[in-house]
Amino acid sequence: MPLASGRPPFNEADCTLVEALQPEVVSFHFGLPSAPLFERVKAAGCKVICSATSLAEARFLAARSVDAIIAKGAEAGGHHGMFLRTDVSTQTGMLALVRGISATVEIPVIAAGGIVDGPAIAACFALGASAVQIGTAYLLCSEALTPLMHRAAIADPERETAITNVLTGRPARAVMNRFRREQGPMNEAAPSFPRAGPAIASLRKTAESEGRTDFSPFWSGQAAKLPPSMGPRELTEWLAKDALAALSQA
């Protein structure tokens, strides 16, 4: 299914492109675009999904007639799509978030955050999710363009992750390293998004050239044990099989 991913700011040019391509699904992170642009996306016949990190955000999205909500829990890797509040200390875990949203809205809920196997998928379905969204496990796929340093950091069974704003200026979960330990994980002095990334770009380049990961943004969810590396098709089939097995035992 083709996707168009909306990243702020979703502007006139982006909307014109969506109208020309008419993808089946348009997904947004960090909230929705302005009402006129949003209505044009809907008028193009696209299904719209958007991330929510709280029950308040889910209600906000449901009131604006999105077609599905991604319940992105605190365990999720990468940028957290917080758009009503940015206090990460209040963010809800995935299972509690999925249950709360599915019990509140009448549109499909997609669970996201720390999901890497069948039992986790089955738990999400049991709590009301209609689908799951998996990210970190696919970064290890043989066809993924994940850099070797990033692969090694994710595959490390002893890895620690934290939600941090010092890498980009927005809260995002990444593998801990020297920079995040010394400057964060959260720091009010961090430049606002997206200026924080360029501020450390030269440090990251130099460190990586020397084989060090001190300043690298290695996004990763919290799941402890990831599936072994395989192709994306094989991983999807394995996840489906594992989920069916878990559901049959429920």
C-alpha cells in the first residue's frame, strides 16, 4: 500500500503532490496540517492516519475525522509524535495507551512501541488494536540500509535506550551514548527542532570516522530481544506465524 509521509511543515507543495499522486494512505506525525490542507488531502480520496501519544491527542484526532490512530507508546524508537504536550514524563506506555484509546474512540487503533514478536502482537489485539506498527526489528533486515554501527547498537542485547531531545530538538528514543549521558537525555538548553542535529553534525562525522558512536542518533525501541536478521518478507511472515500461535493459545 503506497504511503505519503507528512513531516512538519506539511505545506502547499506537499499537498499538491498528494493530490497528483493520490496515495491510498497519508500518514502524519507531530499532529495534523492546517485545516485547509487537511481537507484537501481528504478530498483527494486518501485515508489519513496520525500518531497519538496520549488520550488527549487521540480525542483531538478523532474529532477531526482521521481514519485511524497510531497509538505510539513511550517504548517506541525514533521521534515521538507529541503535539499537544511535550513533557515526556507524562507519556503513557504502549499497552495502557492502546487500551485507553481503543476504549475511547470508534476508529481503528494501530499499536506502536516495543513490538517485535507474536506475543506482543497478540497482546495489542487483545487490548483493542486493529493492527500493529513495527519499526526497530525491520532495521536489522538484510535489505535495510541501516548503517553497520546502527545495526550493531540495536543488536546489542545489553543496549540501553532513552527518550532524548539533544539529538534533534524533539523527544526521540535512541540508544544511549556519551553525548546523551553527558548532555541529557532531556536538556532545556538543546536547540529547537531541527537545529540540534546540525549543531553536532561535525562531532558525529569525526567520531564515526574513528569508529566511535559518541554523537550518533541510533534510533531504537525498548524491546529487549529482537528477531534474528532476515529479509523483510521473511520477517513479516515470521511475525504473522508467531502472532497466530500466540493468539491460538489465548
